[in-house]
Amino acid sequence: MPIALAELSPALGVEVRGLQPARRLPETSLRKIRATWERHHLLLIRGRNWTPDEQLGLIRHFGEPLVETLDGSPFSYVSNVRPDATIRHGALFFHSDLAFTPDPLRGISLFAVDTPEDVAPTRFANAIRAAETLPAALRERLSGRTALHTFDLVGQRGDVRYRVADLPSDAPRASHPVLWRHPELDRPILYVNAMQTDRIEGLPEAESRALLDELLDHLYRPEHVYEHHWRTGDLVFWDNWALQHARPDVSEPRTLRRVAIGKHAVAVPVAN
């Protein structure tokens, strides 16, 4: 069966149909899938029971799987029923994983091991599209600006906006350009987010807060967002530089298996 592609939304994402994970893909198909990921930033493959090895095999076409767990495994779990999962409950504000470090994760894959349909959808925001649709006057105000990002690795709540002033002095933090150029695609990314961005650096607090609110309002406009409604057997793989993700509270049992790619991990994995 040949591979077919179906756009998920005007904002981002493509469903890949006809992919057989147990079979070696020809290089032409791999190039097609990689090019699709680069253009649309998110791939969805539905209706298959992906084994851990198959998930790893797919992700290795994009980069080396990252060990995010203390036991040395590349697998972690986003789950409200597994005792080894993190951020098991509660909503998550929009964020890019590890934006509070010098090297945010490159990509993230989640496989739906077990989930009721229409429970806790994941929302994705296209920060490249948001950067490219910024009004000229607003873009001009961002020239040369950086933003400071931080996170609480101990509490790991996802439903708060983290501020440096509220966290211990050793809490991780990192600065990135507000208009960060995608290292591989050479396109601008509006790199601020609702959870981890403390402030726009070099501005008075009130001015920073007002500008950041304006940027977030633009970033999360409906035309920049795709909402994914999970089904058991879904495999979703996205560009964590280009996209941000969020979720509402998870009220029913749900387990997603995660594999990420990137340069560095933190001591405790960040869930989605």
C-alpha cells in the first residue's frame, strides 16, 4: 500500500496513511515523510499497535532517541494511572518542552497506549506561522529582544505561569531570542509561551508584561492552532521547536508512551 498524506488542519499537521512500521521504508518514502514533517511540523499515524521498538525505529529517522528517565530507558509515560509517570493530573498551559534550557527538545513522539476518545485533547500552536503573521509594527518592537524562560522541576505543575521571582535561585532558566530562527529550517519562530516565559528582557516589568500578553494573544489565535483528539493507537510526532502544546485536565484513565529527540534531557521528564 503506497503512503498517502492528508492535511489535518490549515494551521499544521499531516496524517500519514499506509505506513507499515514493521517494514523497512525505501529512501524515497523516508525523504517524503521527512519533508512533510519539515513543512507541516506534525505527523499523525492512526490505528496501529506500535511496539516500543517500532516507535524507536521511526523516531531514529529524525534523530537519536533521548534518555529522559533515571533508569536509562528512552521511554517515559504521560499517564494518570501509571505510578512512574510525571505531571499525572491537571491542565498544561501552552509550552515548548525544555524552553527553560539552552537546548529545547528537537522533537517529541507520543503513542496512545490506552485512551478513551474525546478525553483531554492536545492542542498544538504553530509558532512559525505566528511569527510569519506578526503585524509589521509588532515585529519591529521585537528586533534584538530576548525572553527569559524558567520552570519548577520539583513541583512540575503545568497550569501556572512560572516566574523567576517565585522560584528558588537554582531553578533552571534560559534566554532565547523572541524571534528565534529555526536552526534547521531557517525560519523565524515566535519563541514565547504561556507556561515558562518569565519576561521580555530589558524592558520594565509593566511593559514586558503588556508585550508578552500581546504576543501570546497572537500566537494562540484559532488559525494557528490544531486540536488533536486522541484514539488508542495514535502515534503523533511533532517538531518541538516549531510547535507548542497544551492540554486540559485529564479526567479519565489515559496512557501515552513518549520518546523524544534532542541534545540534553533534564533529571525528571516533562510530560504533555
